[in-house]
Amino acid sequence: MIQGTILHSVSYSGSWGQHHLSLEEFIDKAAELGYHGVMVAAKRPHLSPLDWDSSGRSRLRQRLEKHGLKHLCIAGYTNFTADLEHGDIPMREIQIQHVVELARLAQDLGGSLVRIFTGYENPAAAPESQYRIVADAIREASEKVAAFGVTLGVQNHHDVAVGTDTLQDLIADVGHPHCRAMFDAWAPALHGEDIVAAAKRMAPISVQTTIANYQLRPRYRYIPTLVNYEKLTPSLRAVPMDEGFIDYDGFLGALNENGFQGAAAYEMCSPLQGGGSLENLDRYAKRFLEYMKKHGVQPAHGN
């Protein structure tokens, strides 16, 4: 069952021109709105390990505990297929060490979950070779973060293993109890998959799902010689939960009914319909909490 709601700090990071909150302000905001926890972007302007020493981490932990934010996920940004063009650079080792630092950060803040990505396809190696690089790197990272009591959640975001079948294969091939899926509806919905069937399969091996909803915006290119238009890949526009094309009723229902045990995170990680003002960000975040009530999740603190 879905065990709570968490808000992703990237939503208030200013990354897409939206209103920016500091990390401390964001934590206060998540608690004020009624979330059970937070997913914190482990990069600037929020929680880069370069910027938070032991005393800073202690203050953050106290802030989280003061607000009763029990669910914490550290959102890592990895790409294990980066820079395959230069084999002399130990890029995989560098990224595995970064994941270890994120696990240490999670432990310091009282958490036990770190989100990671796989890798973008790189023309410097064959797809199967890249899959093996990713699987081996995640297996080694899983072995090392276990010492911190941390689990890695692999989000279906980057090219490698973004398809549901392959992500399921990847978790099995990594084969470590501290590596689970962090399965989202966004990618399979865009791929044209049956997201309800996918959720049924992935629910037992998933530790969190991250949620946003969108409307498709058609795109065209004019071809003068044909006096006509070429149809292009549509763009996406983020909208409130109940206004998008992704069937979250079916998706979340399938997770709940098939053994999912984890939180549902809400993110605003693209331009929003209505703009990036603080008021609009808060409106979307509140709409998500209202939506989750019908899936048995009430806001925290009776909000």
C-alpha cells in the first residue's frame, strides 16, 4: 500500500524559472502543506554533498524531525554511461563513490533511500555493453551502500532500462537486496505501454513512485515544397493531477493491489500550466494531496 506522500524539492528549485525556495524553506513548505516527507535533490541549489558538512546535516535532520517528516529520499543524479569515449577516466568509479556519499548523506539525515538513474545511451559503445556497465555499477554501489542501511531505488528515467521489461530484468540482474525499482508511470505512458499491467508487475519490487501529470501539445513543421505540415513529436505541458493524460487511478490502484510498499512523491519538474509563481506551485502541490485521498492517503497533521 502507498505509505505516504512526499514532495520533491526540485519543484521549488527555480530550475525552470519557477519560484525558488532554499532547502530549509522547502522543508518548512512541505510540512506546512501536509506532506509526510520530502525527496531532496542532491545537487545545487539544494543538497549538494559539497555544501553540507556534519553540523549542517545535523541542523537539517533536526528540522525534518521537528516537522515530523518521516519519509526521506535523497534524489541522486547519475549517468553510468557518461564519457565512454575516454576509457582512461574512471567515470564509473567516480559515480559509484558519489552514490556512496549520497548514502552517507541519507544516513546522516535519518533516511534510508537514495534515488539513482541508469544511463543515457552513448554512441561510443553497443547497447548491450552499456546495459552491462550499468548493471555492474549499480550492483557494486548496492553492495557499498548496504553498510549505511540504505537502499538504492532505480528510477525509469534514462535511456538504459527505461522500458518496463528491461527495468525488471535490470533489478533481477543486479540481484542485490539493497537495489529496488522506483517505478513511475510517466515513461511507460509516453511509450504507449499498458501502465496498469506494468504497475502490477513492478509493484512488488518497487520502493517509491514519483508522480506528475501532463497534457500533450502537438507540434508540426511546415514543408513548403508540399504546402503541408510534417507531424513532430509532441511536447508536454505539466498540469494538475486530474487534468493530464496519464491514468493514475489505474496505475496507483494496481500498485496498491499488488504488494507495493512505499511513498508516492510529487514533482513539478517542467514548466507548469499557469506559470511558476509560488502560488501556482502551492496550488499544484495541494491538488496532489487532495487527489491522493481517494487512494487512501490522508494529508499529514490533519491538513
